[in-house]
Amino acid sequence: MADNREIKKVGVVGCGTMGSGIVQVCAQNGYETIVSEANEDILKKGLAKIDAFLTKGLERGKVTQQEKESTLGRIKAAGSMNDLSDCDLVIEAVNENIDLKRKIFAQLDEICSDHTLLCTNTSNLCIMEITQGLKKAEKALGLHFFNPVPLMKLVEIAPSIVTASDTVKAIINFIKSIGKEYVVVKDTPGFIVNRLNSPYTLNAIRLFENGIASIEDIDKAVKLGLNFPMGPFELMDFGGLDMMYVSVKGRYEELLEPQYSAPVLLKRMVLAGRLGRKVGKGWYEYNEKGEKIGVLKTTKDIEG
Ligand SMILES: NC(=O)c1ccc[n+]([C@@H]2O[C@H](COP(=O)([O-])OP(=O)(O)OC[C@H]3O[C@@H](n4cnc5c(N)ncnc54)[C@H](O)[C@@H]3O)[C@@H](O)[C@H]2O)c1
């Protein structure tokens, strides 16, 4: 844990997949952390996810009982976003929707003090657009964590063109203090990781679409031939095809590069409700334990 911290209290907006992981990591590394959600039920579910993650860690001997208790003791549920007003850093992790994120940032700009750093965990949206017109725009930047946050080492730091260099320095110190590695990247669609990953993933769909190989063989080839831990179809099912579709569409609209255009099958998979693991079927089908029980053999399978 770093000494001499400029940041003592962290606020998180959104306690879904990413927000709950961010809350956990901040609290585990000694930060008083407060989290706000759209409603109480969702907030309870998010906090239960953190508890379950720590309990699993305890069973595996990665976390002690005392660490678990002190981590949970540092986490507070906000009654409303106003409760985040005395935070030194606020990380927004709400749904990937530009209007929603702009609204949240406008509220944070009003309620937080002048020294508060404001971060967005967006995967694909423009940081300058989210923070446009804010009084504290120079205190705001992109802070892109990866899923699952407690296990993934990397964070991409994406300052906008008006972010102050002191803001970037303070965020770098914060990222080091929570035991993560960072890279700094310009405010551009997909930053580094998703910008490189999406042409590869979209090409995997094209291979299947063109009948060149099966989904299982493409995944097997990538895992055994490139030594990747997951194949592209497994990865898409993990992240969610709807999220991926929205992201690549945004990237294509801004960059106009054919490598980011979505193969026609991706939109049809989303429309057919094959969104991935979260709904029990995507490229693969899953049982309640999350084990694979089937795979899409041909596009005829979704044509009914
Ligand atoms: N899931 C991933 O793999 C991943 C990885 C990196 C970055 N991201 C980015 O992180 C952000 C969140 O993604 P996620 O996967 O956690 O989504 P999610 O749907 O799991 O969680 C979003 C949460 O925001 C909450 N929310 C909506 N409006 C709110 C409001 N006004 N106040 C407080 N909470 C509100 C929702 O209730 C929901 O629980 C997105 O910008 C996404 O692009 C996602």
C-alpha cells in the first residue's frame, strides 16, 4: 500500500460487473470506498458479489478472515450520489451510454469539490465528449479496468486533450497503490487493447461465417497455436455479444476502417438473443453451472 496518499476516499458510481470489482479492489487496498447505484436492490446484489468473491478467496487461502472483514468494513453504500461529494476520486462505471455518462459527470461536477478527480471506466466512448463543458474537465480522464477487475492487472489511463498533467500523475500513483499496472493512451476508440483485439475477434466470426472452420476448431487453434488462455468465441461469450456489437459499431463510425465493420452474423446473433454466458447461450450453449453443453454448428441453427 502506498504512503503519503493524495487520495483517501474513493467513490464509485455503478455496482455492476465492473463497478463491484473496482469497489472491491479499492477497499482491499485500504481506501474508504463508497458506492452509489440506480436502486437499492441492484446495490445489494453488487455488494453480495464482492462478499462472494472474498469468501471464495478465503476458501482458497488467498485472503484471510481479517482481510475479508476489513475490506467489507471499508465499503459503504451511498443513499444517493450526493453522498460522494467528499470523495477525492470518483470512478464512474455505469452502462456504456453517452447520455447517461454525461448526466452523471454533470452531477459530479456540481457536487464534488475542486480537488476531486473524476474518472470514467468507458471501453469505447470519447472521454472529451463525456467531460465536455465541465468546470472540472482538467480533473477528468478515462480509467479503463479489465474484467474481472480483482484478477486483471492492467488499467488503461486515457486523458482527454484537456486533462491536466497533475491529474494523470495523481492517477498513476493511485493505480500503483492498488497493485495494478498501467499504460497511458490517447482518448481514441478502443484505446490499445480493444482496438487491437476487435479486428482479430471480428475476423474469427468471418472465418466461421465463410465456412472456413468450426467455432470449436477456431478456438482450439488460437488456444493451442497462439497460447491464448481463451479462444475468440469463448471470449465473446464471456464479455457479451451485445456489448461487443455496440463497441465495434462505435469504433467503426469514428474510424471508418473496414477492419472494425461488424460481420452481418454478429448483429443477427444479438437480435436472436444469443448474447453469451450471461443468458446461457451465445456461440456456445451453457448449463446452470456455466459448463459448455453445445455449440452453434451453422448459422442455420439461429435461422429457426
Ligand atoms: N463488462 C466488461 O467486460 C467491461 C470491461 C471494461 C470496461 N467496461 C465498461 O464499464 C462500464 C460498466 O460496464 P459493466 O459491464 O459493469 O455494466 P453493468 O451493466 O454490469 O453495470 C452497470 C451498472 O450501472 C448501474 N447504473 C445505471 N445508471 C446508474 C445511475 N444513474 N447511478 C448509479 N448506477 C447506475 C446499473 O444499475 C448497473 O448495475 C461500461 O462503460 C463498460 O463499457 C466493461
